[in-house]
Amino acid sequence: MKSPGIPKIRRNFASWTHSALNGLLPRHCLMCGGDSGPHNLCLPCSSELPRVNHACLQCGLPLSHPSDRYCGHCLRQPPPWQYATTALVYGYPVDQLVRRFKFGRSLACGQVLARELILAVRRRNAVPPCIILPVPLHRFRHFSRAFNQADLIARQVGKALQLPVDGSVLRRCRRTRAHSGLDAATRKLNISGAFDCTIPARKIAEFRHVALVDDVMTTGATLAECARTLERAGVSCVSVWVAARTLEPHQLAK
Ligand SMILES: [Zn+2]
Ligand SMILES: [Zn+2]
């Protein structure tokens, strides 16, 4: 008979060797290859990351006037969630980090994105949610990619902010086309009805305010569909926390 203590010992040993190796191995900056601190980026590369400082409270797009709290678009047509926190502008070198994380399975790149999101949530003093939910991948895509990038970021954010993370109540029930190359209207159509969510009535209080976590927000179609699905399931407040956000065409440097 297998001893119930063995997996725990093995896990502890694995985590001990992981920390010991982390302490011993030299760290190289993911961007320039130079010496880096414990965070996988050297100081100059880290200071050059395009961080979002002052942004619309509801969609996370950068605002140019310090006194503004919401952008014109959110005032006219707010998204189906209440708050958004975005850490970085999606463009060079953030696009490289995202690609290496998502398709090259570089966990170090994922750690940088998660860390930036944690810093952004703390910096903005974001309204604390009850629970964090990663945007789910369809099981076929999850299987072919071996991991869900949103889930990895969500777990690191949850650990740092001491918030529970649930990767099971919100599910992708329909397989959809990849969004790259699709315009906003096609993305919306493509993602419509792609998620389902069932929260047991006795647990609804634990899901009163949910923070949806994803690596990148482009048009926001996926997050909007998730937010609508959560609302139908009884969630009363949704925050969107994303590591990187693409800018609107008028905000891109000419
Ligand atoms: Zn560097
Ligand atoms: Zn806005």
C-alpha cells in the first residue's frame, strides 16, 4: 500500500530543490541576456517596460488627463464589467514576453507578466475581489498547449494577494476560432455563447465580486462574454485584471 505521506514529502523536496536552485543559478535578463535580479529582468529593461499608469477605471485604457477617471467610450457605452486593471501596454517588448510565455512555454516570461499585474493591482489600490477566476481555454486547446496562460498568471496573483483562485466554475463549453486577425465584430460573434458558469446557491456569496484574469486584452470580446456569463450565474461585480492591453488606434504612437 502506498504511504499517504510520500507525495507530500516528494512535493516538499521538489519545492526545496527548486528554491535552492533558484538561489544558486545566475539569472539572465529575458530581454537583453545580461545579469538580472531575482525577477528575470535587469533594472534598465524593467524600467523600460511600457507600464500603464493613469488609466480608465472601467476599461484600463491609458488616459491623458490626470483628472479623468473614465474614458469617453466607457461613459457612452460601458463594458459589461465594473473595474479594470491593466499592467502593461501590449507592444514591444511585452508582445515578445507574451508570445514566449504562451507559445514557447517560458514560465519566466509568465512570471514577469504576473508580477507586473500584481504591482499594478497594488499600485491602483484596486477594489479587492472575493475570488480570482482565470479566463478558461477550451479543453482541446488546453491539451495542445499543455497549460492555460491565464490560469498560471491567476494563481501567482492569487498567491501574492492572498485571494482564492477558482479554475472550475467558469468553463469554455464551445471551441472557437483563434482571435488573431479577426476584427472586433467577428470576435464578438465568434465568442458568443462560448462559456458557461454554474455557481451553487450556497456558494454565491463567495463569488459576489470576481476578478477575471487574462494575459492580454485586445478588443475585450472574450472578457465581455465571460463577464456576461458570470452575471447570468449571479455574480454582482466583475473586475478585469489583465497583464497587457492593446491600445486603441488613436493612442498608438504615429
Ligand atoms: Zn536586460
Ligand atoms: Zn474606458
